[in-house]
Amino acid sequence: MSVYFIQAGEQGPVKNGLATDVERRCADLQTAHYQRLRVLRTLAGGHLVERWLHQRFKLLKIRGEWFRFSLEMIEICPPALASPAPRPKRACREKGAIDLIIEAAGGLKVVAEKTGLKDGVRKWPEIGIPDRYWAILIELLPGLTAEELYAANLVVRKPAVATEAGEAA
């Protein structure tokens, strides 16, 4: 899937959304729009990147997925939501993919209520989301995939180290 920015006119509003075929999506939108639409930019990514961008541009939101144009839309590079990277200490840690998943699902309180956990959800950004709770998150976030949850967990979970016998340590 690709995240797209489609603009109406030269300086008009911009739709930020998600599609497998961005050019086709633009053509579909064009049938209901009086101004010429053009694809400003596409980014690799899924629902997490799209949600991150919606949050980033929330002050420019007009309605739905339409936003007032900003040059930042052309230049911004969303964080690598599914790639491993060194993490700073908790006190100054930037939000990662798991934080974004929890926010998009309604926040710590909602996720804690749905999972039956009290404080355990707070630890997920550091330890990963236990597999047994994936179905609940997918229910809370239609469109979220197991692949996205797995990728988010890869960022925080250390890969198993193989022993000489070929077993995970």
C-alpha cells in the first residue's frame, strides 16, 4: 500500500490517504471533483504512516482526510515506523510504531480496558505487544494487519540469537 497526497488545483486542499493504486484513486476522486486533481507525492507505508501524517497535520484539517496545503507535505519524512533503530532512554524516547498503534486504538485507557490489563499496556512500547492481544488491536483498528504488528514488535524486541545447534537461545 502507498500513502498519498492528492491536491485539488495549484494551491488547493490536499487529500491524504491510502491506496494500492494511487493513480487510479486519483482518477476515482476526479470524477466527483470540479478542480483538476494531481498526485503531489506518494510514500511507502500503511495505516501507521497514514495515521502518523493525519496526526502531524491535524491543525490543517478541513474535513475527513482533506487538509489545507503545506509545503511540509512535500518534504516531510515520517519516522521509520517498522525499522529497527537505536532507542534513547524512556524519558526522552520519541514515539514509535507501538505508541502510534496504542494512540490510534483509542489510547492507553481504552486498550487497557479491552485487554483487561491495568499497567501492562504501558510497557508495550519497550517490550512489544504480546501476540495474544493482536486480535483485540486489529478489532479496534480495522485495516491494521498482523504484518504491521509484527513489524512494530521487531523494532523493540531483540531477535533471537541462534545457537550452534540451530536453536534459538
